[in-house]
Amino acid sequence: MKERVCRIYGHYLDPKTCLKIINHDLRKRILHKLFVLTLDKPTTKEELAKALDIDYSKLLYQLNAHLKGFWEVKREEKRRGAREEFIAPPETNILFIMLGADSTVYILDPLANLFGKIREVGTRCDRCSNTQIYRCWEQIRGSKCFDFSREEVIKQRKLLEINSRSAPFTPMDWIIACTALRCLEGEGCVVEIAEDTCMFIKKMRGA
């Protein structure tokens, strides 16, 4: 049986987009529910509105006016003479970060329902045991995404320490630091962890 993989994407988010979500409770609720509902398959906008218990037109306004780029149409089906759209995030497991004043890191981790400064909200790894964190780190430490020079690693450590993260750093800490450094090159960070290893994803799937 083929091993299922938890693939985590790190993306940099522009300040304007980041702040208008972090400072808006409904948009945070929509993103979290969208990512949870589409962990395994796309959902419809009607299903999303029902899961959120909000008016359909209110959801459409937020999706189209303020949350563009966080979802896309994955497929369409013809139902009762109309075409129904099935939507999902561009990638299932995305972590967004933004660098603010004084190297403050802001995080949007919709699947984990974490929105804000990492020194205040932490990361999804904070919910795992030290043993679990080490198992995940062992899997990603050899990733080419972490092929940094000594000077770059020092910069990453300083960035994490400025944001009240302390060693030993977790896998998500390094993904955040990696994304911050890669964004200067217009790139992101992508790592893979065996799904059986990632307890967070297993819990999300109800395993």
C-alpha cells in the first residue's frame, strides 16, 4: 500500500492581504472551515455556507471580494440544468507567513486555525509531544528546501528567536524560517512528512 504523504507548503503573503484576514473574524472562520472541509476533497460554496451557518450571499461576497487566491474551482458538475462548482484551496496544506515591523512574523495556518503573530499564537507543532516533533524533524531535515549555508541558518535562528521561539526549534519553526528566507528569492518552501508520522494530520482526519 502506497504511503500517504503530508505535504506542507510555505508561502509568503503580502501585508495588505495578511492583515485584512488576521483582523477579521469571519474571514478567519471561512478559511479554517474551507481548509478542514477540503482536506480530502473539494466542497461546494453551498456546503461551505451551511457548515459555517452563514448566509450564502455573505459567503460569496467574502470569497470573491477578500479571499481571492485562497481558493479555486477544482471541478464543475451539471446539476438540475446548472453547473455546480467544487472549490478548494490551491493546495490542501498551506502555511502563509508575513514579515512585519521589527522582523515580527505573522502566521496564517488555516488548517490549524492559527492566525496572528507566532509569538502569540504559536504553531501547530506546539500541540505535539517532543518525541513526535523529533520524528517529524528527522523526516524533513534532509529536504533540499533546507539546504542553507551556515550564514543563512544563523539568520533563520535569529528571526525565530526575535519572535520568541526557542531551540530546539520545531519543524513548523523551520518551515516558517525557510519561507521567510525563500521569499526574498520569490520562492516558497515545500516539505513532505509521512502522514503516519504527522499526528496533527491524523487527528484532523479523525484517525
